[in-house]
Amino acid sequence: MERTVIKSEGHKMILIVKEFCELESKSKELLIPLKNVQMRIAAMTGVSVNTVSRITKEGKIAASTSNKITPGKSRPQTKKVDLDDFELSAIRQKIHFFYVVKKSYPR
């Protein structure tokens, strides 16, 4: 059996769910009725009902379009420039000129 790596946020979430379940166990009754699924999830995970609702909607959309949900911003990617041999040679010569001929560093 392969061990799953759980990050610190996951540890916090597990502890919050455990505490909620222990409270229900001690009181020997449900703190929130089973019909209120989103409210129970919010109480168990420590997030708002709106967050649970938003994540549920994203999950349904991802399941229907078979897209993967990834959190966070999309960051701009740096564009790579393809240089041919002539351009590489010109850059190499310019660097050589600064270091060998002028004996200084380019600024």
C-alpha cells in the first residue's frame, strides 16, 4: 500500500473533521441534520457554506467536461526565443569582444 503525502492544510482539515465527529459522538446525536449536507460539510471542514457550494459547482463542471480543477492563479509564462546559428554566433562574438578585447563587463 502506497503512503499518501498530506500537506499541512490537509492535516488541519482532518483535525477539524475529527473534532466535529467527536462532538457528535459525545452528544450522541447529530449536531446538524443529515438533510443539510452543505452545512454539515462546512461545519466539518471549517470553511463557509459559500465555499462548499462553489467547490461543488466546480466539481460538477469538471466532471461533465472531464477537466482537472487546479487551485491558484494562472501565471504568465516566459516566452522562449528560438535563435538560429547566426544569431547565436553574433551574441557569442559580442560577449567575447567585451571579455577579451575590452577586458570589461557588459552593462
